[in-house]
Amino acid sequence: MALYSDISQQIRKIFLRYTDKIEPLSLDEAYLDVTDSELFSGSATLIAQDIRRAIFEETELTASAGVAPCKFVAKIASDENKPNGICVITPDTQDAFVKTLALGKIPGVGKVTLQKLNNMGLFTCQDVRDYPLDAFVKAFGKFGPVIWDRSHGIDERELSVSRKRKSVGVERTLAQDITTDEECLAMLESLYPKLLSRLEAASPKLAIQSQGVKLKFNDFQQTTVEHRHQVLDKAYFKTLLIEALERRGNRGIRLVGLSVGLPESAEVLQMVFNFEHEQNL
């Protein structure tokens, strides 16, 4: 876990050399907005190439990049030349790129939505452009205008660079049920360092407002014990665990979880990197 955290911070520091506008997309993807960067005379293409170079030289990890004027096109472009490639869509070429896209490539269009679109005779973004907007609202509700906008190359969303987290937790589902207090306490000892590592990333001063323990039993029922506690304390987790164990009866335990509630003011920048996969910029 410590190695994971170290490399994650290393990748984040590389990004911050180029921009502080970073939005994580998933475990192995992130959006970067370099609109205001003066590096490489403001060339997003050269910036992306240099970020890929820096990631490889400093971590020995390869990275794929998609460069485009808006978020959803950049996301699609990042998949075009994997692995370890770059795809650049300029403002002049974006329209031609988008109109030939299969509708299944639009983020958020899943199998059910795609089948419905195909049943309407719509297969590409160009097909959608020949369809009235109100028909999409009627057929797909709130998601209708999104499909229509994306098919026209419209995506005005800005990057979400910070998120407020309400809690941090870890849990483990067991391959075999455990039945004794000693086994549960041993599981607590195993989970606590992982919780501490996650909390350090989310709240460097270890500020919390509560601690909690969750147990799931072999009848799929679960119980949670959570109390206000402003100082992280492993011994207090043991107290909560004992209270939770009083509710189990004769049931085996299938899952054990630990969590802490964060103060309302705890705002963090999340940047997670999957070392075994590629990073999309």
C-alpha cells in the first residue's frame, strides 16, 4: 500500500508541473486542462508528449494520451492509439472525427441505450444530427440532450478538480466465514494500516469526526456501529467491534469493515493511479 501511495503521489507531482487542473476519471485515467499553460508555447500536443516522457523516465510506466478541445472527445481519443500512444484531435478536425463515431463510443451509452438507438435506425453521430432534439428528450429523458450534444461535438463541462469526501473506509469480504472474536480482532489488525494509509491521503492531519465498524453476516444481514470520535484510535475500533459482535447471535461473519467520518471542511484532490495499466491524459 505504501508503494502504491508513493507512486500515486509521484504521478500527481508530474501532472502538477504542467497544470493544477486535474480531474481523476477512474483508477487509471485522469483529465488535465492545459488551456492556460505557457509551456511549449501553449501546445497541448507537446505538453502531452512531455508528460508521457516524464512518466516513463521517472516511473517506467507507459501512458496513452488523448488531446482534444473537450472532455468526451479527449476520452475517446485516449483509446485510439493504445498502448503507449497519443491521438490528437484539433478544433479543425473535431467535427469530422465526431460525426463518424459509432454511438456506442459516447461515454454513458451502454448496451440498452445503444440497442434503443439502433432500433431507431441510429448508428453514428451523423445519424443523430439528422434527428430533432425533442425526439431524443422524449425517447431518453434527461440523457437525450446529452446524446444529441455529444453527437454534435458539444461538451461544455469543466474539469471537477476537487471533491468533498464524507468518509474513508476499508473492508474485506472473506472467502470463508469467521466465527470467533479473536478472528475478528485479527481482521481489524489487518485492515487498520490500510485505513490509516487512505486517511493520510485524504486528510493529512488525520482529522476525523467519527469511527465505525461494519459486519456482514452469513445470512447477508449487516450491522454498523459508529460513534463520534475526533481522534483516530485503533483501540476504539476494538471497542466498536466488540459492540457489533454482540449483535451476531450464532451467525458467521462474512465481511469486516472499518471507516472514519471526515469533518465537513475536509476537501481533497483525488489522484489515483493504477500502476499495472496505462494512464490517459
